[in-house]
Amino acid sequence: MVLKTFRVWLVGLCMGVVFLTPAVAVGQGTGSSPDISGIHLNTKGFSSSRQCGQCHKDIFADWEHCLHAHSSNNAVFEAAYLQVYFERGEGARKTCLGCHAPVAYFNNDPKLTQPISHEGVSCDFCHSIAEVLPGTPEGPQFRFEFGGVKQGPMKDSKSPAHSTRYNELYRQSLFCKGCHEQVNPSGIPMITTFSEWEQSPYPDKGITCQKCHMEPVAGKTVAEFVKKTTATQISNHNIAAGHSLTKRRQALEIKITTIETHRNRIRVQVDLTNTGAGHKMPTGLPVKKIILEVKVEDANGGHRQMQQRVYQKIVADKQGQVVTRVVDLMLGKAVTVVSDNRIAPLETRRESFTFFVRKPKDQTVSAAAYYSYTPEILQPAPIHIKLNEVQRRVR
């Protein structure tokens, strides 16, 4: 057995201890199989997700457009990575790419010269995780098994392209901890999504991360040419979360519970409940916030008043200044948590608002919740400069 250990602090992903095991030959132990001559798996390391997609077409189609697939080439990451690189130099590669391009890190391809390095959090990266080991102050540790064995949540599965192994870990929230629990170099918890779930009522209910973020959707686990099956559902590999409009709308419930009037005053009471998220709202990096906005306007829309409540984890640097930029969080500039009023799972916040108006009975009250943050992004900046101009009259 070849043993090699990697350790890296990952901004949003993991700390890895990697055990490389002898690769299993393609098709070993699977018996007779259909023609897979066009499929070429790397039995000594990572395979491209496109190779996986030849058999797992529906799963690949979901994954191909998700944020995991584009973790290394989206505008938000690219802008932050560029700024971290300017400040930290080559050290930025380990800090950033280990999280957003883990295949590149473990392949020792920090400049992303190989096409597979651009695949982000890929099929083979996830399905090579064998075990989550006890964590350290810098993050959790994983044991990986690369090559011809692919692990997952299905029992008694067989493949003509690779060996398979059932692993209960793939049905547990612990599997997600490596990506969604992170402490910065100053020891400040930056991403605490897993522990937020762990402290919620959901573990006792048997509700895991996968049940919400990888819910069953229509599809086939494998293509018909591999195996004919009557199964019509797969686990959703789009893994939608905060950037999904559907998931955001399912997360919070708003109710205007009471409206009281007295002379020229309107008192509004609003309940905001985290009904659909297994973690705090919002979760993830502290730059994200939930804004509850309550408005009062008269019947003709001529006069409007608005008040807000903001729910956010606020962190500060050594000078006591609030850290508001993603890149500064990545650089570990936050050294203290100033406050944290985010809404816990199944928690209800009752908020009161008072408005002064001329005629209370002519007013309409509305309440809305917004998921909000302002990442910096790279975008085209067209330059159109007139160099010179001449004129000539036509005679």
C-alpha cells in the first residue's frame, strides 16, 4: 500500500489526509458487462467527470451545471482568488485551489494546466472519499481511496467500468462537514453550516443534509446500455442551496401576525420562521445576510415608509473594523465575532415595527425577506474611445 499524506487549510472545503490504495482494474469483480470500450477511467488517480457521464448521463447532466462543477471558474471565485494571489502570492494556490479545485491540488497542478483540474468539486473527488477522520483546529481530515473503486450510498450495486463499494457515510451529514465547516487561521469559525445542523432538531428527526440538498428527482442512475432498470429517480446532483430561488423561498416563512392602530400610529408585528433550512439563515460566509423589510403605504401609493431588520454574523479585524469583503475573510483578517443574530432552524423571530401616518385605515402593510450579499466579480469592461474625427462637406 502506497501511503502519502497531504495537509492543506481549505477556505471552504477541507483538511485532507490521503491514503492512496492500489487501484482496482477497470471492470474487476463485475462479471459480464456491455461494451464500454469508449470509457477510459484512470485507475491510478482521478478520472474526468465526462468519463463518468457516459454511463451516469442524468446524474452528470445535473452536476454539470451546478456550483460544485464550476467552483473554480465562476466570476465570484475568480475575483477573490485574483486578489488573494496579489497579497499572498503562490501561497494563494494552496489556500484557494485546495477548496475550489481540489483535483488540481491533489494532482499537484497548481497552475491548472490539465483539463481535469478545471472540473471543480468533481464526481471522482466526491466518490473517492472513504472516511471522515477526527478534525483538527484547522479543519477536518479525510481518507481517500483513488482509482478503480467508486464509493456511494447504493447497496449491492455493480458496474462494468469499475468496482463499487457501499459506504454509509454518503447518507450522513458528516460527509458534508469537510466542505461546510471551516475555521480561519485566527481560530474564528467562518463557515459553521454542519455544526448549525448538528445543534438543530433535525439530527433527532433523521433529516440529513442530503435529504434536502440531494432530494430524489426524475432520472436513471445509469444509462440503458449499461443496465435496464425500472428505477425512475436519482439523487439530485445539482445540490441546490442558497443560490437557488426555490430553496430560498422554502427556507423562511413570513406572517403578519397583528396590525394595531391608535390615532396616527400603526404597530405591526411580524413573525419570521426558519421553516425549511437545516442550518441558520443565512449560513456560510459572514458577508451574507437576511433582510426583513416591512413597508406601509397609503392607498394611492403616494406615500411609503419602510423599516428593516438585518440578520447576520458580524466579524471584525484587529482594529475592530467590520470585515465585509469575501477576500478579507479568505485572508483570515477576521479575529473576533462581534455579533450573530442569524435565525436558527425552526426558530421564530417576532419583530415589532411602529409607523406614524396621517390616516391609518388608508394604509397597506407588506413584509418581505431578502437573501443579500455583495460579492465582487470580474466582468467585461468595454472600452470605446474616439481617437480622431474628420469632417468634409459634400458639394
